[in-house]
Amino acid sequence: MFLIIDIDIFTFLALTIFALLILTYILVIQVVLLRLYHGFQTKQQQNFFAEWEGKFFNYLEGNENPAALIKKIGRRKYLYLLRYLREFFLMLKGEDFQKLSSLINDTKLQPFLLSQLKSGAPKKINEAAYFLGLAKSTASIKLLRKKLKSPNASVFLSSALALARLNDSEAVFDILRSARRFKFVSKDSLLAILSEYSDDVCAPLLQNLKREKNVLIQSITITLFRHFKFYQAGETVLKIMVYSQTKEVIIESIKYFAGIEFYEALTALRTLINNPKAEIRTEVLKALAVLGDASFEQRIWDRMYDSEYEVQYNAVITLLKLIPGSEEKISKFAYSDLKDRAAAIARMVLSERSIRN
Amino acid sequence: MNDRKTILFAEDTIHIAKLLKFKLEKEGFNLIHYPSGVGVTEGVLKNKPDLVLLDIMMPVKDGLTVLKELKSAPEIAHIPVVLLTANSHEEYVVKGLQLGAIDYILKPFASAELVLRIKNILKMR
């Protein structure tokens, strides 16, 4: 059943314009109110910062009890304080850092943050995890590990970051496996998180790598070894690379060998320089610039006639870095045939080099 | 006569700048702060500080650009410059030392160590 209202077109238009005006008016009021609220919050925060600054600097200098200091601040201003402390956590170390951590770990701030972490609100959980991780608050480890199972990607990421900052080695495997649940958690974001661990995470990761079948975890683990310059994984990574069919794993392995200067990988690199995948050939050339010797000269010259530009370009660069006096030979080659593609690329590299120098 | 040494420093992280100012003033130094690299060279030419502390990563004009300017002006080239930089930018440190910086301090830093290193540099000159 429909109610049919009989109105003429002019009344209809007038009503529509009136409705739109009302809507615009409501929106404008809403924006103004939000701006006022935001301005008020900012002002409150700035006042708090100005008031707290002196107290905080004196606290860093002296022997004031952190609990007594925090007692002076109302619970509703805890977040202002935490935001104020954020930069100091990132920039200070040593005794300054210990004192900063005490402000969270030895005061009412810690139970406050733990209660935030237990809440169901992702925003509160993320903020709490962030500060508990920064303050290396070990009391939060169990809760943070549970949060790794959260279906919410931001909760997973903030918990993983906190656990990495807490250097909780046991959690590293949960982080690696749980990450696979989220399509948009990229390898780079995972690496950024895991690189917050200290290098002692490498030993358990190496044990895991020996039996790990997942290529993404293999590749991330090897990248971390390079980041930490963990030489002890050289033999294991070499075995994995030799049998691997996965481009990412092979490329990360090659980068790792160059990064730690693992000369035992040279024999394998000798084969890989002719790999069908151009990205692998390129990476081998880059590694040879660090690890190689004169015995590679001819193989590298051969790559100057590669079908892929990236490989040809890196072949010239590697020759220049690796072979003493090669500049003269490359210069002759570069101008030997102006129509030749390899010679053109050589001219380009030489030109770039002269600009840089 | 005022024999307090003057330190001119450029640091864009405002809370950290305030902490450095607090710590170093407490140690008896005069502090002149710039929130970016802009105007630092002119400030050094005008004030002739005893030491310059430069953050490398700053908006608009970075620390290395400022360092180049400082070292190419003969009247201020002798003023020691200490670089302040994040751990992950160590390659800039090498560049900075090549450009004539006398020392560097990596972030995160311990404020007591920073004060000590500045005092040592000034004592040796």
C-alpha cells in the first residue's frame, strides 16, 4: 500500500531545496563542533605538555620516585602524558631510557595500559601495545601473545611490534605464522616489525629455518639474517638456495651472502649467473661486485650481451667495481660500435659515473 | 665578562630540542636553537658559537647541506660541528665526517653521554 501525496512540481522543488538546506546546516554545525572539540583537545594537550615539561626534565635529572610523579596526574590525562613521552622513548637510551620506562613499568600507568590492552576496542589496544612495547613492559607479554590471534590486522601488527620491541623470541614464530592470515600485511611491514628484535632472535630463527618449508617465512628469515649480519646461517642458507625453486628465496639468499661477505657461496653464484630469471642474474652480478674476483671477468663480460637491460647495466657496474683498470677497457668497448646496445649501456654507465665523480 | 661557551644547535624534534637545551644550559652553556637547517649558517656567522650541533635529517634543509655551507665559509670553518643522527643513517655519518664534522652522536642517545662528549670536544680545543 502506498500513500500518494498529490503535490505540484514547484512545491516538490521547494521542499527538496529546503531539505538540502537543512542537511547542509546540520553538516556545517557538525564540522564547527568537531573543530571546536579538536581545538579544545589540542589546547588541553599543549597546556599539559607545558606543565609537564619541567617536571619531566627534573625527573630525568634527579631521583624522584616515578610512582609519586604519576600520582599527580589524573587518569584522564594519561594519554596526553604517553603522547608526550613518545618521542623521548624513540630518541633516548641508557639511564634516560630506564627512567622513562620506570614511568610506565613502576607506576599506575602500567595497569592502565594493561586494562586498555584487555579492552575490545582496537584503537585502545593498539595504543596500549605501542607504549607497552616502547617501555619494554614485560608484564604485557602474555596478553600481547594472545592478541597475535586477533582477527583484526591492526591489533595483530601493533602486538607483533610490541613483542619485537620486548625481544620476545618465543613469539617470533607466532608472528611469522599469524601474519599469513592477513592478505594486506606485506613482507616489508613484517620485516620492519621483526627488525625491532635484537640479533639474538637469529639463533632460534636459524633452527626453525632448517625445517621450514614455507617459502615466505624462508625469505623473511634470510632477509632478517642479512639485516642482523648473522654470519652463522651461511651454510644453511647456501643449502636452501641451492635446492630452492623460488625466486624470492634465491634472491634474498644472494643478497645475504653479499651482505655478510660469505665467500663460500661463490661456486653457487658461478652457476646462478646464467639462471633463466633476469632478477636472479642481476642479483648475482651485484653480489659479485662484493664477493667476486678476476676469475669472473669473462662471465661478467658475457652478461653485457644479456637480453635484459637490468642485467647488462649491472654487468658494467660490477666490472668497474671488481676489475682494476677495467674503466679503460670498458671505455674502448663503449665507443667501439655506436649502434651496439651493450656499448650504449656501457656509455650510459660511464656517463653516470663521471657525473657522480 | 661572560665566559659561558655558546652552542648553536639545529634539531627539528621539538621536545628533544627542549631537553637538550635544558640539559646543556644546566651545564653552563648558552644555547641557540634552530628548528630546521634554515638560517643556521647565517646564525653561526652572526653568533660565532663555540660548537655547532646538527641533526642530519631535518626538513627543508638537511644537516649535511648546512655542514657544507659552514665548512666553506672561512670565518666559521674552524668551529667544531657535531652531528646527531638516527642509527639507521650511519652512511650519512661517514659523509658528514668527510665533510669536516668533528664527531657524531647516534640516536637514540644518552643525554649524559652527549653532554660529556660536547664538554670533551670543547676542552680539547
